[in-house]
Amino acid sequence: MPKTLSQKDLPVSSNEKNTDTWSRVLAKLRFIHGEVSFNSWLKHMKLQSAKDGQASFSVPTRFIREWIVSHYVSDICRIWREEDSSVKTVNIVVKSGSSSHDEIITQEHVEALKVTNIPNARQTYSTTTYSNSGLESLDSPLDPRFTFDNFIVGPSNELAHAAAKTVAESEDVIPGSNPLFLYGGVGLGKTHLMQAIAWHIRNNNPERRVIYLSAEKFMYQFIRALRNKNIVSFKEFFRSVDVLMVDDVQFICGKNSTQEEFFHTFNALIDNNRQLIISCDRSPSDLDGIEERIRSRLGWGLATDINSTTFELRLGILLSKVEQMNVRVPKEVLEFLARKISSNIRELEGALNKVIAHSSLIKREITIEGTQQILSDLLRTSERIVTVDDIKQTVAEHCNIRLSDMNSARRARTVARPRQMAMYLSKRLTTHSLPEIGRKFGGRDHTTVIHAVRKIEELCAADNELKNDIELLTRILQN
Ligand code: ADP
Ligand code: MG
């Protein structure tokens, strides 16, 4: 396979990308914590770099540094990771540029202290700790924006919304709805709905013990408990809750001991008539790397999916966001965004935040032309919808095989490998399920697609040439 990567195809410089990421993170922080916090603290943060898993900032005084560290760092980390998962930690150093800034507590700060100190003004909410063991909190914080009030209902999510609402409002487990299994693609509102249930129960039934956490955190806590010989209190803790929510369970797949523990916890809770709510990026039947008995039990309750959004829903979400943020954005700009950015809501919100942040910086009205300019990169990639047919065609050309061999039964390596590459790319670049992809490659079984995906992943790890080919094909297909 002769083609190689060329420099001009490389993405935008990482500096520019980091500045963009920071402006989006900052816009979200501003939205969550409000103008007073923004003006007193957050706006003083200057991004120095984001590399090697760390985002580094400078601030002008130690006082500001300490305040940010104690109040905002966990949110900064979390939001940054949503944008770019390679960043794991945040580092803040004091760099006093002008002496007028040094360690002066201004009236602005005093006002902010008053606001931030009132009970409940803290915006994340995390209560439960291991009983007696003195360990850190076991659940994940809830995002104050993720409530039912802020959730816009449309045809793609109305079933999931109705199921979530019913479970949230019921004091007991509803027969047939345990576990409630919410599934759907990235950024379509699974976490939002789960946290809305948690908020609802915490506000209306505070005596019910609700735990929300990501599957990754479950795994992390489990391994930690094993290491610290705390496994008994770990088990007791998880078995004593009324409602357990585990987000993104696909991350537990393939991790055998965690999977096993999760399964026991899960059974114990269901047998004791406690509510379990689970989210996943695919349906129970599409989950691989999970034991059959676990998979089938996951599907016992109520499984509802969240589908791709419609234009009206996207527009509705944008309208509600600008209303909450109290900013004026012309309707035609919102319509433009809702039309152009259809892949997921997180991206749509990110685009809106970026446009707002940008125009407040340069103090100019928001127009469609301005929006096009600010979002040029994003629009370029999201305009291109890759189909399985595109992929088959492009890979066949690249590897010099006949298009018909993508569907044929021939097993010679020269055609089988490109076919596997095309299946792999179809899984990665389209939203089709494994069985659908199998059908599009001459009616193959979904297990053949799984095999192809694994094979290519394995080969890419060992073979740079193939890895480069895959990257090149990805970029050709997306541009
Ligand atoms: P997922 O967990 O499915 O990846 P999230 O729940 O994190 O997605 O949603 C991504 C973003 O989109 C969040 O900021 C969320 O508030 C927003 N969002 C998703 N669906 C809706 C909706 N129906 N109404 C309002 N906001 C939504
Ligand atoms: Mg999520």
C-alpha cells in the first residue's frame, strides 16, 4: 500500500486548538458559576500550555490562585476533559505581571466571597462518603444544569425522557423497569437524563439514597478498595443504596473482575428491589466483551434508546440555552447552527458557546458570516457525512482491489484485509450498528465485523504502515 501521510494534511496547531478548547471551557464555567465568579476569578486565568496531560495556567496573585484551586479546579478539569480527554490535571502558577495586581483583595473579590460562601452556592454537589473509612467521595458530582427542566423533549428522546421521568417520580421500583437501560450515541443526553433523575430524587425524596457515578469511577473505586483491603465496605456501601446509577457501562466491558463485581452488585440490588439505572453507548445486545449472563440480565428491564436529533429539537435546545445564558443571538444564526451541526448536542452547545465567547471578546454582533468564520474547522468536518459506500469505494481504490470484492466471498489476504479495513472504518466513521455493517458487506454476520475491527486494531498497534494507511483514509473520507 504505497500512499503515505503528507504534512499538509496535519490538523491545526496544538496551540490554536488549546486556545479554542480553553475558550469553550471558560464559556461553560462562566455559564455555570455566573458573572461575578467569572469577573472576580476565572477571567484572570491565562492559559500557558496544555500538553502531556496537563493544562497549565498563570494567575496574577496567590490569593486568586488559592481561590481558584479550592473552588473551580475540579470543574475546570471535568469540563476540559469533556472537550479533550487527554488532559488529566490542571496546574496553576502565580505570575505577577504588573505590581498593581499583587495580593490586593479588591471590592470585587469581597463581593464574590459573599456570593460563593452562601450555602448551596457551590455548584457541584457530592455528598456520599464511605462510611467510617474516611475515603474520598464515591459518587460523581452532579452538574446543576442537568435537570428535567432544562431537558428539551423531541421525537428522538421522548421515550427515554418519559421512562426517566417515571422512574424519578415513583417511590418504588416499577415492575419491568429494573434496570432502566438508556442507550444512544455520544452527546445525545444520556448523562443529562440520568442526572436529572438524581436531582429529582434528591430534591423530592431526600431520604432515598441515590448514587450516580460513571462506570470508570466504579472500576476505579473497586480497584482501590481491593488494594486498600476495603472490599467489604465497598460492597456494603453499594448494596445499601436505593437507587444506583452507573453511566457509560461500556467501559466495564472486557474488564473481567470489575465486570464480575458490578454484576454481583447489580444482582444484589435488583433482588432487594432497589432501582438500577444504566447508560451505555449501545444496546444490551450490541455489547461485546461482556459475559452472556450479564448481557442478558442487563436487557431484562426497560431498555430505551435516544436517537439522532431532529432540526426542531436542536433549534429548541439552542433557544433554551441562549435564554438561560441571557444573551442575544439572532434566530437565523441559531437556525444556521441547528442545520449545520447535527451530529450531537455536545458539539452543538460547544459551537454556540464558542460563537458567544468570540463575539463577546471582539465585541461585535453575531452574524451568520461571523459564525461561519469562527466555526470554519468544525463546519468543514461536520458537513461531510461518511457513508459505508464511500468507505468501500475509497478503500478499494486505495488498495487497488475491485469494488465488488468488498462484498464477495473471496478470502485471499489481498482482498480480505482491505475488506476488514473498510469494515473497521465503517464502525468508526458511521453510526451503523455491527449487524447493519455486516449486511452492507455482502450479507456478512456481525461477528465477522467484530473480528475485522479487532484484527485491524491489533494490527495497527503493531504495524505503523497500516496505522498510517488507516489515518490517511480517515482523513480522505472526512474531508
Ligand atoms: P451523553 O451522556 O449522551 O454523551 P450528555 O447528556 O452529556 O450526552 O449531553 C451532552 C450535552 O447536550 C449536555 O450539555 C446536555 O445538557 C445537552 N443535551 C443533550 N440532550 C439535551 C436535551 N434534550 N435538551 C437540552 N440539552 C440537552
Ligand atoms: Mg455521558
